Amino acid sequence: MEVLKYLFAMVLILAGVGIACISTFGIFKFKYVLNRMHAAAMCDTLALLFALLGVAVIYGFSFTTLKLIIIIAMLWLASPVSSHLIARLE
């Protein structure tokens, strides 16, 4: 059972790293600043979600997992707002 937990966590973390790599490629490929910002926002929200969920799976149900969930919630609230403000500035 322990091996399945670590395999599931590994899949989540690798998905986060893969999305971050694709997002980084998009930041360098796109020419228009709003397209670049969208690629960066995807990295903030989705890649960090998968990576932190993978770490939460490793720790199991503990206080550390609660802190990681709070971090995910704060990032999901702050990232779209900051992206929207930067887009309006552009």
C-alpha cells in the first residue's frame, strides 16, 4: 500500500513538473505579452496544484497537509487577481 501512495505522489509531482516545463516553453514561444502572461498563470495554478498535492499525498493526513491545502487556496486566489491586474495595466 505504501508503494502505491508513493507512485501516486510521483505521478502528481511529475505532472506538475511537466506542466511547468510546457508553460515555460510557452512563455518563451509566444510574442504577445497577454499570451505570455496566460502561460505563466497556468504554471502558477495548475503546476503548483499538482506538485503540492503530490507532497500532500506523501505526508498523508497531518497538519502539514492542511498547510499545503491553505497554500494552494491562497495561490488560487492571488494568481488570477494579479494576472487580471497586470492584463488591465497592459
